[in-house]
Amino acid sequence: MLLRHPSGSAVVEHAYQLANGAQKQELLSEFYSPEYRLFKGVLQKGKGRIGDVLAGESMSKRAAVLEHMAISLQPILEKGIVDHSIVHRALVEYLSICKKTMLQDVVQQLSGPLLVRMLHTKDGAKIGIVCVRHGSPKERKKIIKGMKGQVMKIAYDDNGHLVLLSILENVDDTKLVNEVIISEISKGLKDLALHKYGHRLLLHLLAPGVGRYFPGDTLKLLSSPVDLPQDCLENAGSQTDSMKNQNGSAIDEDVADDHHKVTEYDERREQEGVTKDDKKPLGGFSKKDPLIRRTQLLVDSGLAKNLTEVCVKYAGELLRSPFGKDIIYEVAMGGTDALMYQATKDVTLLQQAIADLAAVSRDSTAADQAEHVLQQYHSSRTIRRLVLNSQPSRMVPKSFSAQLWKRAIKGRCKMWAQGHSLKVVSAFRECADTNVRLEAESELMKLDLSSKM
């Protein structure tokens, strides 16, 4: 087969890229064994992928296809010819019908630098997520170490960043993740926050699984990258069960030592009036409590403090960015479970920085050709969200809405009640800070905001 040859595989890949859907399936069918010709017409009629085709076939035909695919793919993996999308597609098809032991063999073979070369395609990212979710702690370690020096490149990739999200969600060895993943992204936080895909890594730590930030197909892919057979899904947590000794205690000392922190956090949130909302993690195969994992990755690593400092320094640029605006909002609000407030006091400085930008004279922004933050499309909507949702607490005695009202809006409502800034002004009628809402009511009553909306 040409795919086993380093040069010949490039020719097949070129043909695969130029082919239409039916032609691509014809090329893939060579992986499915000679038996496939007996029922190939079913697929051509549009029944679906190989798993759909084999659903109504006898066990002997299923076994023949599975065996032939394993024999065909094994030499390709052994030679490390894994850069091509046709190989990625064939592997995804294979994983959708293989047995648990076969899945484990694939994960074992791909764990390491070899997997990094596959993450540039959608199917390659699916395989990467499967390896992270179903890999043993040792295999996950190889995967993460294989990414050393390439984390930022992967983070900027439209498919590769999904595997990093899966690592942040599933890997319990947070010390290793901090050393390899977090340490590298910490060096380029500004660029990451402004990037279309890179900013999702930060959002996952700040507000995991929020549909506003993560498209539905992304969340679905992270939770179920490949439709694995039931055999592969049974006892999916066995890898974590094996981490226990005969007495039932966890071998992972990191997990055991941090157990008391869960109660500690719950008590702190109750005291501070912070309640759990419907924001859910992306879901994964792990043992460690999601809150503990996020704390170790976001707070203990120093990422939260560094990120807050970047947000304060580049507040204007981030506010005006279609991607950075979400980062700066979550940081200013403290993130899910208020972890940012625990990490650094600079969160209040960020709120002050945003209020200061809003207080700048509207005419003074013309010199640098940047729209005023109350008038720019993205920044005005972000500031509106902050006004609506911010309120005073023990950690933040003075809410953002109170600061913004005093510094930028009070006495100037009529001036700002037009264009995009109108949304900010009208938000004071519904802001979470009752005192600010009552104070603003008298001035807002004089404006007919409803006719301008």
C-alpha cells in the first residue's frame, strides 16, 4: 500500500485532498478488507460510516473488516507516517468499531511526539482527545511531554487547541500540566487572549463549559470525540480505579492531600455569597475534583496573577477585541467560583482601569484613532455586562457599576445616551447593585431611553 511509503503516502494524501466525498470513501475502502466488496453498495447509498455499514452484518464480516484494518494501519503507525488526513480518517473509523484492547494499543502507540503531528486535522484532534481521555497516567505524561516547546503552536490551531482543552479537563497530574502547558502559555498571554482559538484555553480555566464561549459542536467533540463501541466505554473509569491500593486509598498523593480543600472552598463561597450556577465542566475521565484542578492550574501556577496584570496593562485593547473582551470580563468578574479573587487583589485594579478608560473624554481618543470604549461595539457590550452583573461583596466592597457611574456616567447620561454607549447607560436601570440602580434612577428618568433603543 502506498500509504506505507514516506513518498508514496504524500501522493495518496494529495489525491485524497482533491477528491469529493464519494471518491474519498472509495480510497478509504481499501482499509476495509476484500470482504467489503460484498456490501460496499450499502455505503454508496449513503447509509453512513463503516460503523453504520457493519451494524447489520454478521460477526464474521465485522471481524474480517476489523482484522484487515488493524493489519493495514499497523505498519503505517510503526513507520510514523501519521501526518496525512486520510490516515487520521481511517484511524477514526477503526476506533469506532475496534475492541477495548485494540483501542489501548492505538493509544499506547500514539502517546508522545507522534500524536502532536496529527493534531492539525479535525480527525487528528479527535484521536488526540481519545488518547487523552482513555490513556493511562503514564501515556498522558508522554503526550504532554511530547508537546513541550510546541504548546503555543497547538493552542493557535483550530483543531489542536481542542486537545489542550481536553488535557486541562482530564489530566490529574496538574504539576506536569503546569510545567509544560501552563508555563508556555503564560509567556504569551496577551496574544493568546486576542486569538480566535487560543483564548478558549483561558476561558476554560476561567469559566469552563459555558455555552456562550464554547460552541455546541466543540463541547460535543470534547465530551464524545468518537462513537466508541460499548466494549471500549465499559469500565471507562478503570484507569482511575487502578490508582487505588488495596485499602482503597488514592496513590495520587496530590489528590488525597487536596481533598480537604473542597469543603474549604464551599464554606468560603457561602460566606462570600458566591453560589454555584449552571456552569458545568466540559466533562472528562479524571479523578480529581474539577474545582481543585482549576485552582492548581489557575491559582497555584501563578497564571491568574499574570493574566490579571496583562488585562490591566492592555485593558483597552482587550476590551475592543472580539475575543479578548470575554477574557477581560471573566477576570474582572472573578471567574467561576471567584477563583481570581482568591489569586490576586489586582482584580479590583482591573475594574478601576476599565472605569478609567470609560471616564476618558470622548474627544481625546481621536488622537490615537481608537474608538472610545463606551462607543466601540465589543467594549460597550462588555462594559454593559459588567454593569448588569457586578455587585459589592466582602472581597470587592465597591462594585464596578458604582465605580463606572461615579467616574464616567453620572451627570453625563444625556451625552452617552446614543449609539453603542446607550446600552451601557440603560444597563444601570437593571444593574445588580441596588444602591447604584436607585442613585441612577433619578437621572435616567429624565431620558426617554426606550425610544432610542
